[in-house]
Amino acid sequence: MRAIGALDWKKAAEKSAIFVILAVLILIAAISSPIFLKERNISNVAMQASLLGIVATVQLFVILTGGIDLSVASVIAFMSILS
């Protein structure tokens, strides 16, 4: 019985490791910069991440429908250079 509990703990740790790492990084950034957790910074980060979320969702539909086009990253990089 002990081995089964250990395996469950190991699986849970593997699944949540990325969230623990994210929490540690947020904590380090909050300690090192006083404006990191301000409303303006969080909204700025969310606005920048929303563009990638939209592109990722559209790319998912393109791949699911069989029109595999993985050149979105290069187009985004090129447009960010131009703007």
C-alpha cells in the first residue's frame, strides 16, 4: 500500500511542478520589483499575452482542420519588428 501512495504523490508532483515553478518566479519578481504586482503591470502583461492566446487558438483550428500551417511564429516575429 505504501508504494501506491508514493506513486500518487509522484504523479501529483509531476503534474503541479510547472505551477510551483511559476509561483516561485512570480514571488521572486514581486520581491525584486515593487511595481510587478501593480494593476497596470498585470493588465499590460495580460494584454500582451492575449494576442498570443488568440493566435494559438486560431492555429489550433487550422491544424485540426488539416490545413497544417506552422508559419505563424515567423509572421508574428516579422510584424513585431515592423511595428
